[in-house]
Amino acid sequence: MKRVDKLGPIFLSFALIIAIKSAAQQQTSGQQNTDTHQTEHGSQADDQRDFEGTIVKTKIGATFLLMDYQHHTAYFLDDHDIERMKRFDGKKVVVTGTLDPLSNTIMVSTIKSSG
């Protein structure tokens, strides 16, 4: 397994993204939007797709990222099964889920090893 040594600048960038994401969530938390509710709980299966990359645990709490080095992209992973995420830490995987483009977060349905 390769060790990823140059993630410092990426983690700093994601700390900023987390702060922005948190502010956006606080701003919209008081609003009731039935379209958003339907999207979150209704037709997610239609929007699901596969994302390939390496799972990386950040130093910010129990936050995990999917690092897609091929496309120079990183995604936050929204998965409440922390033990499952820990098992895949540092491994190449295929994550199936729905992408929230505003927060660059994948709502994870499944994770499987890709290599």
C-alpha cells in the first residue's frame, strides 16, 4: 500500500470547505423545502453512480474523503458506519452513492474494494 505524504495542502483546503459547508447548512436549516426533502428521501436510487478512488481519513473528527487522484478530485463521504469506513481507510475502492454537488459530498450506499 502506498503512503500518501503530500495531503497537507489538500486537508487545509477541505477544512475551508467544511467551514463553508457548515455555514451553508446553518443558513438553510430553518427553511422547509419539500423538493429538497423529496430529493433526499425519494428518488436517490435514480441519481446514484460509482466513484473510484482511495479512502483517506482526515484529522478533522471522523471525516473520510474519497481521493480521486486520476481526476484530481476529492469528495467528502457521508456514511454513518464509521467502522466500515475505517476498514477501507487507505484502500482503493468503488463507492456507490449520490453526489451533493453543493457540498461535494457523496451519500454512500455501498463501498467495495477495487484492487
